Amino acid sequence: MPAVLRIQTIRFLSILCLSLVGVSGAAAQTVRNASFETPALASDTESLRPTGASWVFTGQAGIRNLRAPNGSSDKQVAFLSAAPSGSNNNFGTITQSISFAPGTYYVRYLAAVKTPAGRPQPLKMSIDGVAIGGLLNQRYITDASTGGFEAGWTVPFVVSTAGTHEIKFEATNATNYGTVAAPLYGVAYLDAITIVSAVGVLVNQGFETASAWTLSAGATRVPASNAPEGSSVLSLASGASASQSVSLGAGRYSLSLKSGKATAATATLRVDVASNGGTATTVATIGATTADEYRSYSTVGFDLPAGTHVVTITAVGGGVSLDNVAINDAGPEPANSTFETPSLAAPTSATAAGPTVANPTNASWAFSGTGDLIQGNAGRSNTSAPRTLYGKQYVALSGTGKVTQNLVVEGGIYVAIGQMAQGGGDGVGRRRERRQTVGIHA
């Protein structure tokens, strides 16, 4: 029986691409109350160290209702902060004991840091008290209505013995950015925590050491205080590349990474894969950002045979920095996932609005409601670098707009990942990787 994948909007939403990532076919790694909707709170309120939430909260941690979804999974999220309490910094923590089967995993989540910028709250994630990778830095949330949450993920970790294991997220920064009379501390928000089986592991995916990757001229590890994971990132000059070999079984995969500030608006990251000594094939071209921040991107799915595969990431058209590269079990791909069909004409000038087609009938998606359209890039020609992440078109939804597609999938738990932007205009300036965990039963 086909599963129905349905997307509907609140306000204006631009969906740049959509794909599914397999989480696990077993229920052994289920996170309870993963989106912190229990207990239900009144709008714009919070509960410090609530009980009955499946999580154990200590220190400056709890659940907050943010009024609007904010790009998070729903209206409620966990918050973690720190404030001195005598000789104790009172670091906020959230923990949950989860049943694991032996295997390799990583944790995906949505996260943000409360504005204003300059009050960071890096998080430490641990399993049974052992830290997993480096500190996790998040982007700043803008306000309660325009969004700011974005996908994040840890480095992989190995569970050797079946049984119950404790996962923990912990605030790490107790700096007072205000005064003694009016203290201000960094606050991190977490939502939609999901445990994912790692089907393939890139060693040193956060570039914390010089190992595993083959770097070309112009590729340099550099320290970065805002690194998404750990304390280092990889800086690629235009034309520079990083590659690594990984053994994978036959299947469908995708690549997730954090991309930092580019030196040119036309810069992209090209992902190539060479299988079993064969010719490299480009599996994705990812648009970069000129903002001074790191953004989450996941490629569309690509099929690989069993064997050894060389993954190469190259900066094209400008320098780009990157961090935290992960391989995903891609799951089935929706048809026309990047909304390039029907193909629209190029804008008439560099300042012209992008062309649109409302409620198209030949796009593999069923469009319904009001405010549905496929839109091209404003001020971009068909030969310019993509302004969206994939290709040059995206779907824009507003009001009651909805797009639906039937997919044939195996029973299991999946994460629906979309590159989305919320706001007015073409929305591309505030694009985010958003995702929703969905249970699909055959």
C-alpha cells in the first residue's frame, strides 16, 4: 500500500527539494516525546524541569511553547541554558534511557539558539556519560514567527551491547552576557530528536584531525569558533576538493553536510562518487550561502552498487567551508523532488521576478487548495548558478496550499527532509533544512 506524503503550509513556505531518510526498520531506538509536546503548555510559556515528559530535566532546562512552529516540529521545544547557583554552574541537561540493538548510530535533531546573536549555547551530547564528538553549535533563531530552527546531527557512535543506554544533551556555556542585576545567558532550543542507523561512516566527518580525507591544494583545516560540530572546519578554495573512500552495500544513499560562508554568490559544492574504481559521477550540486554562518544541506538520493566508493566534494565558482559530512540511507525518492518539471522560462532580466505556474498538472505532485505554484529563480538565467540548492525551481505554498504524492515504501520509520524557506518574496534568503519524522507501515 503506498504511503501518502503530504505537505501543507502555515503562512508562506518555499520547498526547494524533498527526500526521505530511513531511520530504522525496528522500533528498538524509539525516542519518546521526541518533539516535547507533552506536557502541553499555554502559548508563549515555559516549564522548568517538568515531570511526565519522558525526559529527565536537570538544571536550567525545560520545555517551552514558542507560539508558532518556528521551523521546528511543532510548537513546543526543549530549552537548555546555564546560570550560576552558588559554586554550581547549574548546566541544563535533558536525558532519556532508550533501548538499543547493537550497531552504529547517530542522532538527528532540530535546533536553534535564542537571539540576539553573540550569546552562544553549545551543546554536548553523550551516551552513557561518554561525549560523542565535539560541541554542537546552532544557528540563532530570529523571532517567534519567521523560523530559525535547522537540522543538525551528531557524529556516529557505536553501541556494542543490546540494552538500555542513556542519551544526554547538556548546555556548556554559563557566561553572563548581562549584568548581575539583569543576567542574560545563552539559551539553546532542541526539537524532533531522532536516532538513525548509520549505513556508512565517513571517518573524521567533522575534520577535527588531519586523518582519513585526501585534500587537494587549496583545501585546509581551519579552527572555527562557530563550527557546527567540534572546533575545526574544512576550507575549500575555488577548485579545491576533499575525498574519502568508504565501503557500502548496494542501496540508495544521500549525503548531509554543513556548508559555511562562500566567497562568491555563484559558489557551489559539487559532490562526485566513483564506485569500484570507475569514473566519478556527479550526484549533487549544492548551492552555497554568502551569510557568515553554517547551513544544513542534504543531497537528493543516489543509487550505488556494493563496493568501495570514493566520495569527493569540490568547491566550484568560489571558496566554501564545510563541516560534519554524513552518509544517509536515502529511502525512496519522490518523483520530481526538486520541482524542476514543468520547466519554466528564464527571467527576462537580472532584477525580474521568477516565472511561475500555478497548480501544475504535470509535476508528479497533486496540488490542491489555494496558494500553490512552482516558481523559478528571480533574476537568474538558466545558465547561471542555481539560487535554490538543487536546480533552479522550487514549489511555493501559502494559505491552504498543499502538495501530495503517493510513494511505495517498505514498512519502517523515515525522516522526511526538505530544503525550505519561510517568509515573503522568493524566500530563498532564509532557507533551512527542515525535517519531519514519520512512521510508515506497509
